[in-house]
Amino acid sequence: MFYRENGQFKTSYRADQQILPIRQDRIALGLILLVAFVAVPMLASDYMFRAILIPFVIMALAALGVNILVGYCGQISLGSGAFMAVGAYGAYNFFARIPGMPLIPALLLGGVCATFFGILFGLPSLRVKGLYLAVATLAAQFFSDWMFLRIKWFTLDSSSGSVSVTQLQVFGFPIESAVSKYLFCLALLAVIALLAKNLVRGAIGREWMAIRDMDVAASVIGIRPMFAKLTAFAVSSFIVGVAGALWGFVHLGAWEPAAFSVDLSFKLLFMVIIGGLGSIMGSFFGAAFIVVLPIFLNQFLPLLMGLFGIEISTAGIAHTELMIFGGLIVWFLIVEPHGLAKLWAIGKQKLRLWPFPH
């Protein structure tokens, strides 16, 4: 079979510890990147970019940040939408208040603002866990909604809390067309995903996973729970904040606090659960599923109901979407808690053992 390791010998520790030790995986990743950066911009339509590809790339980045906190460190968070809002409004203030502020530093500074906000609301994790921590992080959502609606300084005295950005450019190249927006978001996603993958494979990543599995035992062997939990909140909030800035700057262009509602926080949590807790790949699977499913249902359900002579409204499609989300989450939690990423890993393992799968 084509997916075998026969003849691939490791002659150094560095070769043995690389991210993709199997040659076929490296080739597959290279092909995926080639398709994403070259083929997709040449073939996809403007609708595909604006409705599917750009939201998928940004949501994959946000799900990656949530997965670091929830999947790798085991700290339940329902405030992801608030961290995205802080990243978006923080980047907007740097971009609008500082003349000539470049786009990339503004986005990164927005992520830094979200980092401090995440650490602030991560402090309860030092004392509480589980449902109580989820409620504590949910408070961040309501606090951010109030803050950006009532404190006019954050929105440059906008009465409704809505802001807008125009004339985006990177290194002198305008970021106005759908293709340029997609490539810019994809490049940021690739860089941050690589950094996150190396981070979770390092010492700090092992500390996060030790805290997730058993925090008491982790503290006994010398791991500092305060440091591990707050660094997880910091890294996660930074990535989610950058994703929020991209969502506002690149995807929406103009937004208000309602664009980062609690529904967005739940969606990000659903992405992580369905895609796979504690898996970088799972963040991509979950984002693809959550972004594509509503579009698929909008196109497929009216045709399916039409075969039986039943008309379904837009509200009916939205309710069906929520029911499917709920059913899938329950199914994954019962049958496969590690999500789509685990199913993918099982399939790869069976290919490695073929024709003797077990």
C-alpha cells in the first residue's frame, strides 16, 4: 500500500522528532499547501471566497486558539467571542489612532490586547474548574458586550458601537479583492498553526497536557499550575484575538459588538468538540464542518423537502441546522470524544497496517 514507512530510517534525533516523520505526510501537506496557495486562487469564484473560504480560514485560526485552551490544557471557556471582540476593537484602535499604522502590527497588537483580557478572566481558573470556570469565562462575554456598547472611547465615539476600516494594505499591496484577502488570512493561519504545533510539542505543551490530565499529580511533579493555566489562557487569547481582528478587518469590514456574540463562542466550542479536542488538525476539521454545513443545508434541504412536496422556510432551515449541531455534539461526546481528528488518525493507522488492519 502507498502509506507505508518501509525503508524510511531515522539517523538522528532531529529527524525522529520532526513534525511529520512519515514522508507521505510531508508530501501530502506540501500538496495541500500548493493547492491552497496556488490552485484555489486560480479556480475559486468570488462567492466561494467570501462565503466559504475566508470564513473557514479565520474560523480555523480561532478554533486553533480555543483548542489550545480547551483541548490541550483542559480549561473550559465560553468567552471566546469576547476575546475575538477585544482583538478586533484593539486592532481597530491602534489602526485608527496611530497615523500610518501597518496592518500586520495592528492585528498583532489586537492579539496582545486579547492576551491581557484573557489572562484577567483566566485568573478564576486558579481556584475553580469545570462548570464554574465556564460560567466565569462567560462573564467575559457579557462584560465585553457592555464595554464596547457603553464606553465610546473604544469605538471613537460611535453611538452604536459600530466601526469600519477601509484601504487595507500589506507592504504596499492592497488587501481589497477576495483573492488577496484569502491569501493574507491563509498565510497568517499557516504561520500561526506552525508555531502552535511546535509549542504544544514542547515543554510548555507537555505542562498543559499534564494539567489537563491530572492537575494535582502535575503539581506534585513540579509543574506550576498557575503558570501553565495562565500561559494557556494567554496563548489561546492571543490567537483568538488575532482571528477576531481578521474577522472584523478582512471578512466584515464594518462590525458592531453583536458580531462577536455568545453564539460565536458556542460555535467555536462546537468546532473544537466536533473536530477533536487536543488536536491541531481537529481545529481545521471542525471549522470546515461548521462553516460548510449551513451552506450545504441551505442548498440541500429545500431540494430534499421538495421531493416530498414539503416547503421549508429559512427559519426552518436555521432550526434544522441547530438540531443537527446538537445531535452531532452528543454523538461525538458519546461515540468518539476525540472527534473527527481521531477518526482520521484511525484511518491512517489502518492504512499503515494494511492488508492486516485491526
